[in-house]
Amino acid sequence: MQSDASTSPRRRSTSCYSDSGDSSCSEPFSECGSDDLSFTPAAAAGIHRLLLSCAAEASEDAISSLMAELESPAPSLDSLRRAAMELRLLAKHNPDNRVRIAKAGGVRPLVKLLSHADPLLQEHGVTALLNLSICDENKATIVEAGAIRPLVQALKSAASPAARENAACALLRLSQLDGAAAAAIGRAGAIPLLVSLLETGGPRGKKDAATALYALCSGARENRQRAVEAGAVRPLLDLMADPESGMVDKAAYVLHSLVGSGEGRAAAVEEGGIPVLVEMVEVGSSRQKEIATLSLLQICEDNAVYRTMVAREGAIPPLVALSQSPSARPKLKTKVQTTPAFPHQQKLQNYAPICSWTNPFPIRQVESLIEILRQPRSPSLRARPAAVVAAE
């Protein structure tokens, strides 16, 4: 794979990558999509008072009445829809209501709605659970109620895109409980579905899928292999190479999580990830230069063939420029925290590795990568076939 500036297959660009709406000093992951319940103007007029009442604290009697409707032996579809929507709105608008609904035993009836044949009722159930999961103390209750597999099924086959996207976001929140929950979500089959959503979803679906994949792969090491086997690397690289996607940063962070495993490194190289990462070091934003450098360092550390490929791709000059130019040194610091914790509206800053905007930029890693790439390369390594790369 011999290439230089004139023959490299990389797309050259003079413009910096950036996720739309993200400044270079914002976190790569914000909270996943919220409950975006919307109505036609005519319907909105009819439920205005309901929305106002749901923004206030609900009494235990009111919540119990709604629960009784959901658990009625022969309820009408309209009464089920109304009760589920009210619980959804109560949990959306008031933090105290989230606790009251869970303590009143509202989680299990909502989980049962996920398997209902009515698409709207299913959407209300999924999104009510999403809203309840915003409260940290509800996460264990939702998991213990058996919500993981029904949510994975909703992610797979729910009729409405909103239900599928909200199922992805609910699974993300549940993965924040602990590593066991993240592993259980992976075992339930969520990761191939999230990869599919990453490939084919709308803008919000792609972002929710990337955020969920990052949380799952950071929360449970076994999920990294599942993501690689599900083909996550190819769509991640496609998003990283497309500034117009608004997903460059998010995709780069998910990829960095995957290249922490040997399977992930092999897949990234096989899928053409080295040119994408080197170009990101050249023309990316401050954060993108940082995460691309760290990913390349992981790829190169233990594999001489990969080091040869990165050096031939022209990585050394932009890395040297990055290490020497004060203007190219962003104020961020890599920090590691192994215990995931996600209070309401807290951004995804507690999974490792992640960047907090402090001082200084990890120049040591840049210099380490330069030193590795400048090591003499054996002629025998240059002739190694591609099949050997995957084996190492």
C-alpha cells in the first residue's frame, strides 16, 4: 500500500470537519433524543389543558387511576391510549412524577405495552419508559421489570420511526446503570439493530444510534466485538469522511472505542480507516485531530505492518506540525473513568476515553506516535500479505 501526497486515495479538503451545531469546545455526545411528542393544530387545541396539567405534579390517586386503566381486564383501545399518553406526558414534564410513577408500580404495565399490536400504544409505552429512565433511581426498576428484550424488539420492528428511535435512547439510558446492564443489552441483540439504524436512520436516529453504541461499547468490553461483527466500522468511517453528515465527532469516538480491541483494529484497517484518520489529523477540528491521533496510536502500537501503512499514508508531517504548532494545540485532556453515571441532562463525559476541555493537549501521545512511526521497518514486513495484517 504505497502512497504519497500525489497518489493517496484520501479525499483532500481545505475545510475543517465539524459536526453541525457543535463547536470545537463542546462535548462530542450530548443527551440522546428526547420525547418529541407533537400534534396537529386541531389536536393540539384539544389537549392543551392536558399538557398543562401534566407539567404539574400528579397526585398518587391520579397515577393509580391511570395504572388501573392500563391493567383493566377488558380496556378499550382508546382508554389504553389515553392512559399511556398521560403517563408519558407526566414522566416527560415533571421529575417528581417519574419517581411517583415508578414507585406506584407503573413500570411493568408500560413494559407490557411494548408488545401490543397497536403502533401508537407501543410508541407511548416505549417513550414513557424513556422518560422514566431519565431518573437514575428508576433504571434498575426498569431493567428488573424485564424491559430490555421488549425494547430491543421495539428497536427492531416498531411500526413508527419515533418508537424505534426512542427505544434506542431508552436502551442507552439503561446501559448507564452498570456494566451488567450494558452487557445484557448487547446479549439481547441490540447492537446489530443500532448499527442498522446508524446506516439507514434519519439524522436523529443516526445520532441516537451512535450515542448508544458508544455507551454500550464503553460499558461492556464484549460489546465491542459484537459491534465489529455487526459491521459497525464501515458506516462509522463513512460518517467520519463526510463533514456534511454532522456526525464526524460522534463516529470518531465510537471508532476509537472499537479500535481498543484487536478485532476492531483489524476491521478499521481492512475497511480503509487509516486514510480517513490521517486526513482527520491533517484537516480536522482540534477535537478530531486529538481523537484521530489516539486512534492511530492504538492501531500502531503493537503492529509493525499497521505502522508501515500509517507512515506511508503520510501521517508523520501533520503529526509533527501538530506537536510543534501552539495554535494547533487544543486545551483538552484525556481522562479515564470506569464507572458510568448519567444523571439527567449530564453529557456523555463519564465513559473512557473522553476529553474534558482542560489543559494541556496530550502532546505526549502525539510524540509517541511520531516515534513509533519513525522506527526502522524491516523489508520483510513491507512484503507481508494483507492476510497477515488481520492475524496479528
